Amino acid sequence: MTKKRDLRIVFMGTPDFAVASLKALIDHNYNVVGVITAPDRPAGRGQKLRASAVKEFALAQNLNILQPTNLKSESFIEELAALNANLQIIVAFRMLPKVVWQMPEFGTFNLHASLLPQYRGAAPIHWAIINGETKTGVTTFFIDEKIDTGAIIKCEDALIGPKTTVGELHDDLMKIGSDLVIKTVDQIENDAVSTTIQPQTEDLKTAYKLNRDNCKIDWSLSLDTIYNKIRGLNPFPTAWCYLDNAEDKPLSVKIYAVEKIEEHHNFEVGKIITTKDELKVSCKDGYINILEIQLPGKRKMEVKSLLNGFSFSASAKML
């Protein structure tokens, strides 16, 4: 029987998505000799410095934490080398310089929230829903010079339901991903890894970084396209559009939970139709029924509550 490798693990990650994998490593009694996470950042109205989710968890576990601003700095490279790790695990962090990812003896692997090679990039969970996929998953792979192109170690499928939001899929993949990290580490520990080179395929879909422009709703598109976009951005970073309510200037509103209604009508695209407890927006082949919305400077609220105190003009429309 082959003797298990004695692993010394450095974990790199920042948001909640990464915490689940770090917790799984601790729960399985792996030796995590260091945690690398983003520097504390100003957040909230008071702009107080806030630690990352990974840092908060690592502090509670008394783990050794490094928060470099520059991953190429000599001081960080020295600190990292001093940890004497032989495996690095990356979950929702940032691009690593070669000097970092090639440091450990058993390599550096990344957990990516898609079935590679599809949806390489910054926002794979969002784009899978925005593009109307019915299946996605998670992949572990060894890091190389490019982004999300390294040799695949393991992958796991996950289904996307017709009403699944990005928040729900995020939580599903976070759990599936943490399990996959443990399975991957187990293979490395037992020197039983076999990798697969990512296939060359022409119809690659990219998980572009999200920004204000690509989160805006285009009400001239099909009902399904609009519906998928809204649920693919709910609850973060949230789809938005302008509300023209015959006032001085249109309001920028965020739209969260919605339903789609397939129905023929003769309204112009974007027209708002309201009843005492319903707010619908007309699209090419039906309506988007808005259930939760956020007006500028207000909290997110249910449409029924909004309609109690907000009146829409007869010509109101979404732009």
C-alpha cells in the first residue's frame, strides 16, 4: 500500500464561496499552514475596513493569514516560501504570478464554478443562468500560465432549474465544490491523480466580468432572454434599468425576483401595467411580472408594498 503524502496546504480565497472549501479542509483535518486572502477593504456607509469572509473564518480557526497587496512583491514571496507548503488550493481568488503557482511540489489547483472549458472567466455562475443553461458544474484543475486553461483533475455536474437564481446556484455549487476540493486533495494525497487536457472547442462561452453595462435590462429582447438575465443577476449584483414615470428624469431601479408570463398583447415594449398588487412590464412575447424591486436610496421591497405608497403614471415605462 502506497504511503500517503504528508500535505502542507496553503489556501487562497476571499469570498463566502471560498469559505466552504476551507472549512471542508479543516473538517477533514488537513494541515492548512497558511491562508492568503485579500486586504481588508472599506465597506458600508461608514466605509469602515472590513475583513474578507475567508479572513473571518481563518481568524476563528487560528490559522496563519497573509494579506498581500502585491502577489509579486519580494516580501510576500519570502513569506509564502517560508510556509514550506507542498500544495496550494485556490478558490475565488485572483490571477497568480508564475513564481507563486509553481512554488509547491505537488502543484497549485483551482476550483472553478463551471464545467471547463466552458465559462472560463470571472462570473461563470451568473453567465450560465443568463445564457439559459440547464446544466453547469464545478471543475478542479492545475493552474498554468493562462486563465482557467490548465489540466482538469475532476469535475462534477449540477442542474439548473427553470426558476433557479444565481444566489441559489451559487450556494449549490459552493457545497458541491467544497466536496470536489476534498476529493481532489485525497487523490493528490494518495498520489492517484490523473489529469485531462482541456478539449479544444470552437463554441466556447465566456464568463465575462460583470459591470453596470452588461447588467442592464434590454426590454426589446425576448421574454426568456430578459427573464434569464434577471434571475442570473438575482440577488447580486442585480439587474437594473431606468423607470420613466413622467417625472423630471428616469429613476435607476434594481429588479430582483420576477415571474414570466407568456401571453400575446399589443402593448409597446417596456410599458408598465399595474393593479393594486401587481406590476408587469410588457415584452415581445409576454410580460415580466416584478415581485421585488429597489428604488434609488430605498431598500429592496416587495412590489405589493411599493404599490401601497408609490403611484405610476399612465405612460410609465421601463427603459
